[in-house]
Amino acid sequence: MATVAFREVHKSFGATKVLHGISLEIAEGEFMVLVGPSGCGKSTLLRMLAGLEDITGGSIAIDERVVNDVESKDRDIAMVFQSYALYPHMTVRDNMGFSLRLRNEKRGLIDERVARAAKILNLEAFLHRYPRELSGGQRQRVAMGRAIVRDPKVFLFDEPLSNLDAKLRVAMRSEIKALHQRLKTTTVYVTHDQVEAMTMADRIAVMHDGRIEQLGEPLELYDRPANLFVAQFIGSPAMNVFPGVLRAGHVEALGAQWPAASRDGDGRRVSYGIRPEHLEPASSGIPAEVIVVEPMGAETELVVKVGDASLTVLSNGRSSAQPGERVFLAPHAAHAHLFDAASGERL
């Protein structure tokens, strides 16, 4: 295990700046997830940690040793890629042990580590097979096994589940999390999928345009997003956000009065945020028209129209609502979020 530290890290490709002074401390044994939309710089940051990209400015340290000029092979890290990157002409056993053979390790040690990793990942029955004979999930487990046998200080995952179908993604999320809990190896995991981030991370760094917008535990980001970007990026279905004017104890928006805990800043223009599960269908309240009904068994998702805005409502159980029907919504005042209309920062 090891600590990882990014200190005022900058990255430019020619005249284009992609990282703007990233500082981030990752604790020993921590599972840190870098999440954000495509192009936010998260994979670039990971590749710089791996030694696959040069650093334009700042420093990166592993166990307090600055590795800016250290070769990738000498950083004691192991990386799992989105594309698996397996050798097609090698068996699973040979793929997993290849990095140790390059180090000229003894055959006995290689066999021992491969057997251990295969047992952890339930790959013992597949050691004699070739990658073409495996499913996508099995190939990804082989890629993880190849990382495990190296016994590195840090695991790096670059969107490893992107090529898998929805069911496999859920299963592999659990496998990777269980693997981390077993090995306790410091892990940096990159994804654009905020559900992966929420379910797997000890802490999440939400990135946007080459900067960290917010850093914290998953539920901390969910319950108290620092700004509009984080509020709308974290959570599925996404938070409902619309403009309004703050009054004493409520916000005037969409032709209705929305409850709010804040009593300061009367007349201030704000963005009002409320998560779909905190908009409860009720016998009275804010009038809305049902547009779409999406039954999902244990819960029902409604798209409703209030004023000229479409909002999402998520309710437990099943709903008898039909498209075109008039309903009422009761927002939970304690769960309302207020953001400054100009800056997007949380109030």
C-alpha cells in the first residue's frame, strides 16, 4: 500500500491546457474515484500517475517519493485498461504471469502468484484458455489478475467496465470492490459513470474542465453538492434544477411557491434544486401534469410538467398515474438545494 499525492499538477497539449493545478491527497489503502464527463481530464491525470504522460507542471508523489521523472515500470503501479490489453496468443496463465517473467522472477514464484490471483478471481478453471475463448467479464478478470500478481503499491483502473453489458457491469463493480476490501491496495479508479463512483468509492473527486469541483465521500457529495455542476452530475435520476427568486422561507419558481430552509437574501435570484425522490405525489401542493410514466417494479419514475419545465419524480412502489393526468407534488423542504443563479455555488 502507498499514499499518492498530486500537487498543483498542470498538463498542456501544445497551447491547450487540460489540467489546471490539480491537488489531491490519496490515503494509504483508499479507493479514490475520479469521475466526470468525457474530456474533463480524469484519464490524463491517471496516465500521468502511471507515467504514460509527461507532467507539464507540479509534482506527483507515491509514498512521498516524487515520480515525475521515474519510468513507468519503476513506479510500482499496475494498471487495468478499458480494452483489457491481453496478449491473444498467450493463455490466461501466461497473460497473468507475463510481467513477472519480464522481471526474470523464478518460475515457482510466478506459479504461486498466478494461482493466488486465479483463486481470488475464480479463474482457476480458465488458466489454460486463450482470451478469444473468454467472455468480456472473464477477460476483464484476467486483466485484473495480471495486475494482482505484480503486488503493486497502487492499482490504477481506467474505465475498466465500459465495454461490458449492464448486468456484467453491476457484477464486476461488486467484484472490484470486494477485491479492494480483501487486498487493501491503494486504488485510483477513473469513470464517467457516477453510479460506479457512488457505489465503489471511499471518496470521489468530481472533475470538470481540468479542475476538481468537489472532493468528498459519496453521500456527502449527494447530500451537499458544492455547486450546480456537482448537483446535476451526481445522482441518478439527476436532480431537478430550475431558476427562481428567493423569498422568506420559499422560492418563487414555475408559477408556484417551493419550500426552502433559507430565510436570507430576499429577492435574490437562485437555482432551486430538488432530487426526484424528494418530490412526493400528494393530495395537494404544487400542480403538475403527468407526461411519461416509467414503471420499474420496486419504484416508478414520472416525468411531469410544472409551468414550462419538465421535472422527474421518483416514488417507491407502483403508481396509478396516467399520462395527461393532473397531480400534485409535495417537495421536502429539508432536502431542497439553493444555488446562486450567477455563480452556481451552493448557498
